[in-house]
Amino acid sequence: MTSATGPPGTPATQPAWKVGGATVLCFVALLYLVEIVDQLSG
């Protein structure tokens, strides 16, 4: 039996824009964390 939710054998990979967006957001968040730690440490 095949499910009606999608074609069989479809890989569960994320779209490229989601992967790129997550990468950019993580990088920016890391930069903000470094800046906060730098300001707190003097």
C-alpha cells in the first residue's frame, strides 16, 4: 500500500533555502553571543 501524503521514496531532506537560512541565523546568533560575552568580560 502506498500513502497518499507524497510519492514513495521521497528523501526527507530540507529545502536549500531552509538550510541556508538556518545557517545564516546560527552564524548571526553566534556573533551576537560573542559580542555579549566580550562586553560583559570588559
